[in-house]
Amino acid sequence: MQETLNPWRLSVAPMLDWTDRHCRYFHRLLTRQTRLYTEMVTTGALLHGDQPRHLDFNAEEHPVALQLGGSEPADLAACAKLAERWGYDEVNLNCGCPSERVQRGAFGACLMAEPGLVADGVKAMRDACGIPVTVKHRIGIDRIESYDFVRDFVGQIAEAGCEVFIVHARNAWLQGLSPKENREVPPLRYELVHQLKREFPALTIVLNGGIKSDDEIAEQLQHVDGVMVGRQAYHEPWQMAGWDQRFYGQNGPAESREAVEAAWMDYLERVQAQGRGWPQAMRHALGLWNGAAGARRWRQVWSDHKLKTLPPREVQAQATAARLGVQAHLEQARAA
């Protein structure tokens, strides 16, 4: 029973330009239990920028975590305090992003080479707030492929009080690969993450990287405490509709794709009523009908720039008619 209640059993990864508040609201229409993460927000953006733009979220998004990018302990502490004040359920430190822009800011994956600095940051964050402070990291950097490297990193950060580690099971190559290539070229080494769990049984170890099917999630949950899914969840969102039942033993919110779409239209109307354009939100839901007849035509209608000034329900009517038209044509062809 305790395993089912583990808050990190299943989560959707923080993804830059994707997991904004609109995306997270859409995901909540599919799963109540899965933990959601913001895009990475830098400490500088929070301390010197538009805090409401970066931190505001819908109450329906809980449980939701704020992911921070930064390395200065005092700045991280101030932002952890903000995360708690704004109502987040967790604050997560990014030690896994390999982009050169992030490296220039001296945070992300390059922090794995400075575990003492990470430990100081984690301690400062824990002293500043009462919500869980977690770390997301890789299994190594560049050509360092020894298990000892990631083991020592986790051990030192755990001594600072961190109890939850989200481990992307690939190395981060800090030179020579783009962020996209860093998600594909370095090999996945799940066995190292499993070994971390065996060596640190008291810690919560969450595996991230390359997981696609529900059966793969279930397989990994035999070895670790949780699984974080990234692009698969974003591109094939309907898959999440079965997660609450399968992985938490509870009924999920999504009765059908039609019901999810109807609830999403209510949300888009609220977005429009607030004076914001609905297309920015709608882009996150374009995969809803993937795998169903007419999905491509449905997406094409929603992506038509000529329709983006219309109310969302008018576009929905056209998209639904296009989808059902394809479906009827296929049924007629089969009958013939």
C-alpha cells in the first residue's frame, strides 16, 4: 500500500517551452495522481523578473513542482522560499540540463562536477522552506562513465538532506552535442539507476529517460521508486488517461477523449476571456486524438492559422466535423 502512495511514483518531466501552466492543466484532465513539473526557471528570472508570469499556476495542477536552474546557495534559498509561498508541492534543482547556454550560467549538468556546491545549495534551500527539495541529474558527464561518480554525487547531496533523486539514465556530454542529441546519443544505462536504489535504499530514486510504454513503466517500478516520463507523455497524452488506474489503483478523470476535449474547451474559453490567445495553450493538446481515425485532419484544422482569431468552440466544431468525416469514410470503405 505504501508504494502506491509514493508521491514520486509517476511524473511528467520538466520540458522547456512545453510544460507551462496550460500544458499542465491539460495533463490534469487526463491524470489526477501523476506529479507535474514546471519548465526550468532560472533563479535570476525569479529574483529580477516577472514573478507572477513564472510562478502563477492553476489550483487544479497539484501536485506540482517548481524546477529551478541556478547554483548560488543564497539565490536558491530565496527561490525555494518563493516556491513555498506560491504554493508549490516541491522545489527541484536542475543538475541535468546540458545546453551551452545553461553551462554559461554555471548550472545544469555541469553542477555534477561540483557536488559540494550542489550540497550547499540543497542545504540552503532546505533551511529556507518546508516543502521537499529534490535534485534531477544525469548518471555522469562527458566520458565519465564510472558508477562511482554518480554514487558519490548522490551520497554527498544526500548528506545535505536531499531524499529524492530523479536520475536521467544517460550521461550529459557538455561539448559536441546539442540538447536534443544529448537526449538520444549517450546510451541509456538503467542498471546504474537500479544500483543507486540498491545502495541507497532509504532514498527515493526516480528513473527518467527513454521510457515509452506502460509496460516499461511497470517494469522499472520493480527496481526503483518512481518513473518520470518526458516527450512520450507530451506527444501521446491519451496514454496518461490510464495511469491513475494502473499505477495508483484509482479512477482517473478522463472518461473519454470527447469528455477531455469538452473540458479543455471550457479552459480555452477562460484563457480567451482573460485576453490571452488560445492557440498558445491549444498547441499542447494537439496529440489528444493520436492513434484514432481522423486525428491528422483534426490537428490540421486546429493548426490552421486562418482560424486562430475565431472562438475556440467554432474551431472545435470544424475540427470535429473533419475528424468524424474521415472516420465515416473509413467505415464506409470497410463496409464496401
